[in-house]
Amino acid sequence: MNRKAARQAIEAVENFVLATHVRPDGDALGSLFGLAKILTKLGKQAVCYLEEPPPELHALLAAGLRWETEIGRVRAFAEACGQNIMGICLDCGDLARLGENGPLLREIKPFLVIDHHQSNDGFGDLHWIEPHRSSTGEMVYDLAVELNAAEDMSLEAAECLYTALVTDTGSFQYDCTSAHTFAVAGRLLNRGVRPAVISQRLYNNASFGSLQLMQLVLSTLQTFFDDQVAVIQVSRKMLETTGTDYEDCDNLINFPRSIRGVRAAVFLKERKDGEVSVSIRAKGDCDVAWVTAQFGGGGHKNAAGCRMADCSMEQVRDMLLPVLEKALAQGKQ
Ligand SMILES: [Mn+2]
């Protein structure tokens, strides 16, 4: 389906339950809360479901909106709306990433999926999926144009969408950044967004502990294959020692990625119960979505991830390296 069809489906109902993936980033929350604000301004009712309260960094994007972490309350709202309701899932590639209540959310019909992940498996009733897009926030802006809600978009909604764009493009640096991305950013600035204010919040807002964590994580740096692959790790102990959380790790992968000649940066995170999560970021032509797919993960060509159970970080690294070597050989340098 295209955005015209998405618009028609949205115009047909008055009530919405919006959701996004677990451990949401700036694009997930920016597109979620941005769309909720746009729908509210159109006189519709929107309830956002989150597995946990929004992380502190993005909490102000939710101002003025109704969001719930209790699935029971969301279902009660949906039931009270009868047939006059739609579920919308943003920035989420598959049902599992919606979290443990994903199957209950999915019962809201119709269920529309708006997403830009290459690996999206089409789990909704309706889908508007464009993998070439920089961010789900960029798609939500275009949807607002379709809904005639862009010209007078509130500053608060525009800030949500701008946060989404900045986050998923690495401040307009990644390959996914298009002329259209900049055009959308420009229109959001016309609605009053000040880039310095958003950047200040996103990037000049670190805690002391997060810098101590950075020290520890960077001390684990290893490189392989003539420095084409760089690996860093975070253990639970590092988080405990520095009083930090996984959220504080979010941008650390940019450091190994920034090394000259590195084509793939890998970040291994020790989770509870012997689980290790893997994030890989590629520069240029190395398909890391293919790499994580070998381990049941997903993502984009240049940014992908997976999770492995009952392994140490060293074991995960040793399983990944030969697969990464193949991906390097397949991609042009
Ligand atoms: Mn995204």
C-alpha cells in the first residue's frame, strides 16, 4: 500500500492505538508521538502503548499525549471504540519487536504497519513500508502532507519528527539521507524547530557515569581483518560500576565505526541470563543485515542486529567473525 491508501484508511476512523518497538530510539518515539500529535490535532483520539515509560532523553516528546504501559487499559480503550478504531505500529519490523504484548495489540483491527526496515515481514493487516526511507519520522511527515496536516503542524509534533530524522540519519550523515530527507527537515524548521535545541538535548546531555562507561567500553576495542572490522563490548559489570544503563551505550558504536578503514563496527552487549545482543554498523558496501540474518536477526544493509542465547561475548564474537569476513568479501570495498 502507498501513503494515499494509508491516509484513506486513517481518515475512515476516529480512534487509534499507536505502538512502536521495544527499547525505542528517537525514530521510534519521534514517529510515534509525532503521529499521535498530528492525529490529535485532526480531532481524533490517539493512545500510545509503550512497554515501559519513555526513556528520560525522549520523555518530553510525549508531553500532552495519552500513553499507557498497561495493556489492559489499552484494550479497554479499543473495546470501547467498537469498530471505529485502528492500530498503527511504527518503525517496527516484526511482531516480536513489539514486545510481549504484541499479539494482543495485533488483535486491534485493522492494524496498519508504517515502517522503513528492509527486513519488515509484513505482519499487519495493512502495510506501508518503504525501505529506502531515512526514518519512519520522514514517512510520518509525508503522511501529514497527505492528511493536510503539514502546513499547520504544531511545533511539538515537528520536534518529534525532527528528532526521528536526526536520530536515524546520524545527524544527516548516513547513506539513507536523501534530498527528500533534507526537504522534510527544512519544512520542520519552517514550523519552528531549532536544530541547535534538539542537538543540545540529544548530544550535549551526557552524565558523568556515561563518560566513565565510555572509557571502559572503548578499552575493549579489538580489530580484525586488517582493521576492517572493529569490535567493542559492554558487560553488565561495567554498567553496574558506572551506575549506567544500556541506554547510555546507544551511541558508542559510532567510535569503532569512525576508525579509518573500518567497514563494519560490532557492539556486543551482555544481557541478563547469558544472552548477548549484537549491533553492527557498516560503512559503504557491506551488507550487515545479511550477517545478522544468519543468526535470526534483522535490520538494514548498514545497520543491523541480533540476539544470541547461552553464549559469552567472546563466543558470539568468534561466531560472527567468519560470517563478517564473507560479507566483506561480497561487498565492494
Ligand atoms: Mn527507524
